[in-house]
Amino acid sequence: MLLTTFPRSGSHFLRSSINLNYNIEENIDKSHSMKIRGENEVTIIRNPKDCIPSVVSMNALMHSQLYLPKYDLDVVFTQRIKRICQAYIDFMEFYYENIKKIYPIKFDDLILNSDHEIKKLLDHYNIKYNYKKSSIELEDDYELHFIPSSKNIREYDRIYNLAIPLVENAEQAYNYMIKAIDNKEHIS
């Protein structure tokens, strides 16, 4: 199985949930590139109001040396947000064009009812599993450039407030994708 997701959309959570709670024989890989690689591809669709500030905050945390005091951080963050918004739109367009080749999961559904969504996913791909309930605790892993929540990053609120007025087009792309999923356009 391959998780092909936009960054900060929940792929780490999904992969960790499956590995912790389900015995499956299949490997779960993940990628943030837009390329269909075969069967059993999954994506998670998350609202850009959440994932775009998270991507920019994570970038600021992991590459803090790039944000030197001589720069106007609001300008730097705004430019980065605009680039990430366009990347998000590109991802949504790619997912929509390939909706019959991937299995899309809505992030909110995954978080609210992960067991149900994971079982639907595994059943969809006829992946045999044994269920074992464990509690999930995602930990920061700075070496892998991963933290469960970007909301704890010092610049998060600043970035979030800059991002909200800039994500309108990305949010339209998100809503378009959610409508496609709700209309079951991914079922061949």
C-alpha cells in the first residue's frame, strides 16, 4: 500500500494506526509526490486551513536557520504560504484526475472514526487483517522532520493568521475534492 498525500495531511497518523492496530502482510510506504505508482494507492484529503499553516510552521521549525532576523518574517511566511497554496491546488487537481486510481480518505473522518475508515480501506483493497486495539501516541521525531502537531511551534499562530486569507483558492480545490468523494466518483 502506498500513501500518496499532501504534506501534513495525516499520512503518519494513518500509517501508525494501521501498524499499531492491524496485523497486515502488506508494507505501507508513503510519498508526497504526485505520481501514480500502481495499485493500492491511498490519499488523505485535509482542509488547507489546517495543513498549509502546518506545512509552513514545520518548515520554519526544521529550517529555522533560513529565517534570519534580517528578514521580514511576515513577508517570508506569506511568500511561502502562497507557494504551498499553489502546490496544494496542484495536488487536489492531480487527485481529482486520478480519483479512480486512488482511495481517498477525508482527514476529518479518519480522525473522528479511524477504526471504521481503516477497515473500509483494507476491505476495499481486500487486504487481510487481524485487529488488535492499541492506543496511539505519536511522538516528535525531529530527525524524520515529523511532529504530531504543528500548533505547538512558536510561529504557528502568526503563520495561521497570515494563511487564512490566502487559502481561499486552495479551499475551493479542497471543497471540489470533498464533493467528488461524497459523490463516490472514486468508485470504478
